[in-house]
Amino acid sequence: MNATAPKAPKTNPGQTVKGQDKFITRILENLDKVKAQDWEVYTNYKFQTPRNLFTQNEYKGFNLLALYIDTLTNGFTSSFYATFNSISKAGGKLRKGAKGVIIEFFTFVYKHKETSKVYSIEQVKKMSPADLEDLLKVPVIRNYVVFNSTQIENLEELNLNIATDEPEELDFEERNNCEKFINGLTARGSLKVEYLQTAHGSYSPVLDIVKMPIRKHFISEDKFYTTLFHEIIHWTGHEKRLNRNLHEGFNNKEKYSFEELVAEMGSMLLALQFGITSELLNSIRYLKGWSDTNPVNRIENIKSAFNQSKKSKKYLEQI
């Protein structure tokens, strides 16, 4: 007789909205510092992937975006960040007036259905199938404040060999290359891409087809892929997939603008996953322009767009 596999605890959706609002707010605070005449200065900035000062691990996704914007707009010469607790534990001291950046990590909290008692993942792993039935698996966003290493007074004196208080980022998996990713979508996900003599990429929700200029007409391979990623994010919004109501959205100026923001942020996430950083500044400029021209409820709208773009990326990875 085959043994019955233990059932996973039921999931109850939830997240810390206040924390994510602060995450978005800090990005916008830095973007608001940017003046039109400054973009030429930023264009000459050499991109360095933000990393944890102690583990040397790269930050991912929108955390990378938030920290890169922080580095860029504040003129920091370092791309290393760490939490106050980690810095203090290593014997460090922050400069007076130091300002941190909120980053976010997705994790789970396990609670008892009736008592609301919280259990650690180690405790959950030891539970019987019957005990698991009494648990709720609650997804939450944990927020951490990190500081650029140039704001540490005694950086040279720090003990860098300490255990940090930041979790690992587990939501990104590296793939071999962009072509393998695209071919997988066309083979398993019914993605249709037509290459034509056209001036720009587009997606038709009526025909459910992505149309792209012929590859040789792009100024760079990075530009080709980020453009294609942008249109593929639109493709995920079709009613057969994530159903973002594209038929109405493409005919409504406000909704169209929002959908374009979702596609641009989603394209950025995919590009960063594949190590494409040359177009990151253009994505930041787009985000800056969008936030300047859509001042009403911009925090809520950008937060929603970020969530939709992450959902689109996750959808693509599951195909």
C-alpha cells in the first residue's frame, strides 16, 4: 500500500501593505531628486550591481532597482549595502544623518487556525500530516532597511565575517540564455512572434500575436531582448492568461498608461534576470516620467504595477 503524502497547510493571502508603501515611497523620493538636465550625467554612470556588504550576494528584482536608484541619485561611490543591525554587529557606526533604503523579501508565516500561534519553518517540518491540517500558510512581505556602505564612519575597521540578519532572495532562478527562455514560451506557452518590416514592437490582444522588427534593425542585442520582453509581458495580460482586460485598456488612455508601466517594469525584471543591465537606466527614466505625469494616487498605482509585473514574470516562469 502506498503511503499518503502529507498535505501542505492551507494558504491564506496577506501582506504588509504599509511596508510596501514605504518601499515605493523611498523609490519615488529618490526619483523626485532627479532633474531633466541630470540624465546626461547618469548616462555616464558605470552600472555596478548592488550587493550585500557582508555576504557579497547580489540583490534581485525591485530591490536591485531601489538600491541602484539610491546609489545613482545620492552619488554614492559604493554599491554595497547592509542593515543597521549587521553594521552594528560588525562594529560599525553610521554617519550622522545617514538615510537607509527599504527593501522587501517575500516569505511565509505559519499560524494555527484557531489559536493564531506562529510556528517556525523548522517546527513545521517536524509536524505530522494531522497537525499540518490545523495550520494556515500566510504569505507576507518582510521589510528591511539597508544603508550604503559609504555612510559607515569606520568601514575599514568592520569585521566582514559575521552572520547577517537578511534572508536569501529565492524568487529568481537563472536560466541559460534569453533564446532558451523565448523558445520555451513559443513551444509550451503558445507564444506567437512575427518578425516584420516594422518600426517598433507591438502586441495585438485581438490576434494574440507579438509583432517585432527584424532583429538586425535593432541597435543592440540588449535592446532587442528588452523590447521583446516588454511585448511578452503584454501577452501575459490576455484574457486567456492573467486577464488584465487589455481590450479595454488599450483603448483607454489612463489604463493604457498603466499597462505600459506594467510591461516596462516586467521587461526590466526579465532583463535583470538574464544579466542585461544596459537598458536599466531607460527603465528608470520611464518610471520617472510616468510618476511625474501621473501624480494622482501614484504610490498605489506604482505598487499595483510592480505587483502585476512580478505576477507576469512568475506566470512566464511556470510555463
